[in-house]
Amino acid sequence: MQLQLISFVLIILHCMDYTGCQQHSSSRHRQHKQISGVSSGCQQGGCLTCSDYNGCLSCKPRFFMHLERIGMKQIGVCMTSCPPGFYGTRSPERNTCTKCRSECDSCFNKNFCTRCRAGFYLHLGKCQESCPEGLVRSDTQRECVPRCPAGCESCVNGETCTRCRPSLYHLSGKCHHVCPEDYEPNDKLMECTPQVHCEVGEWSEWSPCSRSGRICRGQENRTRQVIQYPSPLGTPCPEISEIRECQAKRKKCQGGRWNNGKRRNRKDKGNQEGRRERKRERERERERNAGEREDSDNRNKTEHRHRRGQDIDPVSPQDGLVQ
């Protein structure tokens, strides 16, 4: 009787370890569950073996075993990737999720953080409360970033900007309020872009002279092509076409009008007739004036001879006889 009591006490002391007790009390039941792979307490598709109380006990290949704490109990969960704050380690026996360092929000392994918790700043895979010299803390990125030049919102180092603050234009790692010479602002990209000036080709040959109606003078033109169109503030393009007056080449084109034997314009004909009539009238006037001058000369000559005859009296025969 005492021997049975001692055996019972030893069993109770042994069962104070919950895990051992669980294994002792339901070994046959769990073995059956492990062989079948089915349990009412195991809902994860990645589980290879599981129990009603502890969840997944082992995972299928390529899955990671992650222990989730619920109160005082830990439940095994099989996952394709570890949750934030944990990193995965693989081994031939099992793949497990291991917790990152306390200052890491996420990590690649136990020695390399990829994001820090609030109050810490990432630098070279380490989470630090203060940044090295030349770097400043970024609360949004939780990183140690370069001390950027004035006007920079982000930069590679203290001399090279990657993004400028609003209303500033980026050019070659610098931020500008006004773009330098030969550059112009691009408000869409917030960058200074090179100015582009217009370029045109050579003039073409003049076209044949074209006339309108019977007018002898016409027009001819020439053109040239635009090789490079300008940017908004670049040098604009000059004229790419020209027109000038020209003289049509026709044998009977005289005086600016066609004369091909047909009846001319009445107005022109009337003007020509008027000019001829005025010319004939001037000729007749000159002839009258010439005739009048000739008559006047003749009269003057006759009067002159008459006066000379009166001044010299001729000797009569009778006067010659009287001595």
C-alpha cells in the first residue's frame, strides 16, 4: 500500500511539468493525431504535425515555425514568411522565426536591422539613438541622413541634392530659385532644363513668277524647313516663307500691261487719245505762232525798205537838166 502511494506521488510530481504531463497523459492520442495530420485545434495549412493545445508542432517544407504568445501559452503557427520584428532562419531540421533585437522594428538577421523602432535611427544596419557626425536624424524615415545644403529636401551628401524644396528648381544636384543662363524652368518637373533655340534650313529656289489676269507683274515665293523647334524660352523661329513681286516674261508685255493686238481697256485708250489730241493741239499752236512770227517779220522788212526809200529821193531827168 505504501509502495502504491509513493508511486502515485512520484507521478504527480512528474506531471507538474505541463509539457511532460501532456505527453504522458495523451501520448497515444497525440501519436494518432501526428500520424493522421488532422486535429480540431490545428487550422494552419502549413502544419505538418499539430496538437489541440499547442497548435502546429512542425511545418511543411519552406514554411517557418512562428510561436505566437497568447497569455501564458504559446501557439505554433506555420508561415511562408516571418512577421515584422522577426527574421527567418533555415536548417535541415526546421525553419524558425527568430525575434529581432529590441531596437529593431524589422531586420534581416540578428545583426542587421532594416527599420528601427521609434526613438532609434538606422545607420549601416544598426539602430542608434544618435547619428554620427555629418548626419542628422530623420523622424519620418527613422534613419541617419546627410545634412543637406540649403533648399534641399533630400540629398546624397552635403553637396548633392536629390530633391529640392517646393518652389525651387533642381539642376545637377543643386537647388535654384532662378535657373542659370541658357536654362529655363520646367514647372512640371521642377527642374532647370536646357534652352533649345530654333534652327532652320537653307532657302529653296524662287518659284516661277505667277501673274493674275493680264497684269504683267506677278509674285514668286520661296520656303525653308524648320530643323529644330525652340523650347518655350528659346530663340523663336524666323520667317520660313517669303513672297516678292516679279516681272512676267512675255514678248508683248509692255508698260506693265499685256498688248497682244486685242482691244485695250477703254480708259487707257481714252487717256492715250487725249494725249495725242493735246500733242496735235500744241503742234498746231506752234505752227500758228511760227506763221504769225513769219508774217510779222515780213511786215517789218517791208516797212524798213519803205522807210529807206523815202529817206533817199531818186534824181529825176528834169532835175538833171537844170544847172
